[in-house]
Amino acid sequence: MLLIIPLILLLVLKLANVWIFATMSWWWIIGLAVFAFLWFEIFERILGLDKRRDNAHFEKMKQERIKRTFNKKN
């Protein structure tokens, strides 16, 4: 997400011809988009960040389910 927000911001500023961004090369935006794509599709999988996020989500759901189950019985 930290890559997508600056990418969108740069794109909007470039298209709106704001200040210094009006003369900025399109290659900066394209380069950032390619880097974001590579990060989310390749590097995140290689580093295992996508699995950690999924595991943390499922662990949280499991803990909430356990809490609800034990609270109902008491």
C-alpha cells in the first residue's frame, strides 16, 4: 500500500500539470508502477510476507472464535 499511494499521487499531479510534476518524465511513474508490480507479485511471495499476513489473519479469527465459544458456556 505504501507503493500504491505515491504512485496514484504522482499520476494525479502529473495529469493535473501541478508545479514541478508537470515537467516530470513519465518514466518515473512507469518505473514506480513496475516496481510496485514486481514487489506485490514476486518479492512479497519470495520473502513469505503474503503467507505471514494470511496466517496472522486466520490466527486472529481462531482466537476470536475460541473466546466466543468459552464466553457462551460460562
